[in-house]
Amino acid sequence: MDKFKDFIFEEKVQRDKITILILTNSKSKKPEVVTGKLLKAADALGLPCYPVVVSEAWIADNDIEQGTIKIKNHDGKENEVEIEARETVVFVRAGALENETGLALLGTLQNAGCFMINDRDGMLTCDNKMSAYTAFERNGINTPRTSLVNNEKSVPDAHERIGGKFPVIIKTLTGTQGVGVSKVESMESMMSVIQSLWKFGATLIVQEFLKLDGDIRTIVMNGRIVASTKRIKPEKDFRSNRHMGAETEPYELSDEEKKIVLAAARATGAYMVGVDHAVVNNKIFILECNGSPGLGSNFQNYDITQIPQVPINEKDILKFVLEYLQNPVHRRHKFNQESGFHETLEIVGYGDIRAKFDTGNGTNASMFVVDKLDVSGKTAKWERNGKKFTSKIIGISKPEHAGKIDERPIVMVDMKFNNRLYKEVPIGLTTKDARSTLLINRDTLTRFRVSVNPHRKFVLSNWSPRGDKNDEPDGKETSSGHLRKAT
């Protein structure tokens, strides 16, 4: 077991007692394979784990300020669970994407601050084969030529764009486990299969055929390879999905395969993804990516802590995944919400103030320019605009500017931004002139969960005036972020 712990962690770190949710569409008494494995792995680690059946569950309470969520009837058995979003990891299974209810639950949990595996964008990119193909093409990743067909007139043109040869593969735009995949040998059979599938409302793509004896499924998480398996197709089927009877065996990736697999995973934007590839005539093709990969195959595991990564013999993938996610460093959110580089926020007890969001600021605390500051031992008495405060000093920030070090006492304040309360945000106090009254550092931006657009201002908040004559820029903005002449 000691070896396994070394495999997970580069150093001894805090391991949070996270809560696991599994967003699923399965109402079966016997959980599907991955859900069952997750429940078992979580139980072994003493972590609470709950299936959330999207057709049965509903959000009964969502306290945005406190970050708590109450989910009723989460398992379809009248049970409820209350979670703290920032300590919750949500595994999204593909079935949750099948209707608007599932997508709504996914979006609610994501927007509340849960860590998603995977978020809505990542899941939908993987689930939509045309979106995935476009992402691969945009990133220069070799993949079978693919074209969308939406009416009979588009079929011959689509066939020409994927090479004009037979056989070809017809796939439904969404779907997993090899379901909805057909191989056709002529234009006549292609039109017949397409017309038949259209009668059931299917959206279809056609794809060039590659002659394969199987393919390789690689699990990638957080930009690192977790495990890889080769799937050997059955003798009487062209598909290599395990659910279609394919045999599996552990597979060691070449350096070139690792490079291309990681590039494909990055292209989807998903945190954890199953990347399928094949080698045809010594050329690597990415076939597709799965945002909710199965884990029932015989995998070759990899040491996620080493660069370059090396194979190891550990077998319990999901136990590794959960232990890895207990480290808060590995739960870094992808920020889908955009902010401006200037926003208005509230320091509780002081009021609204204009802040500059500085992604280049890696100091220990955000900076706040005050009018008066008196430090005595571990106490700071400070004042701004006639409002006086006494705060406990928790540390000293020492940023360097032009060779000079500015020592700033760090105190804690509560902040409100974008309708949320953030408790105990560290700020470094200074009386020195600065180009911004309040400069928000990277750590605080991480708590806000926003990506900063350097070309926009006041995207998530109303316009507020400059704090003083030094506060940039020299003009004023309207609430839409446009500059207007200063008066």
C-alpha cells in the first residue's frame, strides 16, 4: 500500500474528505458498471458517495452564498442529501445528457461550484461526434474524415468529402458502446441505412472506413495518462467495443502515441476522458473521445507522478482517481464564466469598490490601498474614506517593485462578488500610491471561478468610479464597459 500512496502523491499533502455524486440516468436496482465501481471505491476510502438519478432527483435548496445544495429523491427512493459544493466531485455519466432535465441538473451543480468530471462543454463535445471531429481538425490531430448528412442531397457530397470510396461507416451523432454504428459497402446500401435511421429521428454522420484489428482506449485525467488497454475486435464484428464482445489486454503506449492521445484529450476540454485511437499503416488515428469512459477492461496503469510517465502494475483505477481528487491541488476548476479586467465587488463592512483583476499577480494576497494604516504587533488599524477597521494580521506580503520590497500586512475580509459571498479573503494593506485601489490576485480569482477577458470591463457587475486619481484608466466606463470622457 505504501507503494500505491507514493504512486498518487508527489509529497505528503492534505487529503480532503470529498463527497462524490454520480449523475446518471440509470434507475436499475443493480448500478451500471462504473457507478458500482465508484460506490465501492468511495466506500473503501470512507468517502460519502451518492447516485443522482436525473429523472427522479430535484434540487430542493441551493444556497448560493453558503455554497450548499440539497438534493431530494436523489436515488428515486425518497432519500435526500445535502452537499457543500466546493467539497463535492460530480461524475457525469453519458445517460445524464439524454434529456433537458439531466442537462439542467448538470448545469446547476456546475454553476454552484461542484467539481465536474466532466463539465457541460466537455461532455457535449465528447458526446457529439461532429463537434469532436471539428475539435481534432482544429488542433491538427489526425482522425478519420467525417461529414454530417442531414438530407438525401447531402449524402453524395458527404461521401466525396470523406474520400469517395466504400466501405464507409455510418454513425449516429451521439451514442456510445458501438450502438448506432453501421458499415456499408455501396451507395445503395448507404442510402437505405441512412433513410431507415432517419425514420427514427437519428442525426447522422458518415466516416471513412479504416481496416482495424482493434483499437486502444486510454484514460486521461488532468492532462496525464492513467491507464491504457487494447481492444481486440470480435471475429464477426467490425467494432472493437467491449460491449460488443471485444477482448481486452493491457497496452503500453509509445512516446508518439502518448503525445497524440494527450493532444486529443486537451482538444475536448474534458478533465477525464477515454481517448480511442488506432495505428493504421504506421499512422496514428484518433477515433473518438468518451467523456464517461467504461473502466471494466484489462488496463496497463501509468504512474501519474512521473514525467515521462512509466507503466506500473497497480490495478484499482477508481481508487487511484478518488485519492488523486482528494488533493485540492488536483481540483482546479476550468472557468467557463468570463469577467472583465475591471469589476465592482463589495468588501463587507466597507461597501462597493472598483477592483482590477490581475492574472499576473501571484502574491500571497490581493492588494488594497488605504488612507491610514497603523500596525501594532499582530493588529492592524486601518482606514479608508472615513471608515475605520481593526483586523488581526495573519502574515506579511512582500511584493518586489523595481528592486524595492513593499511589506504589506495581510488581513482577512469577507467579499461579495457576482451574487456570492467569499469568506476570509486575504488582502495586503498599503498606503502607497498604486495604479489600482484594489488589485485582485490569482488565488482570489480562482475562488471567483472566472476567466478574465483583457478587452472588457464590468461584465459581471455594474460600473463603479475610480477610487482615486491614480486608479486606472484615465477615463470612465459605462455599465456596458465602453469608455467615456472623464469630467
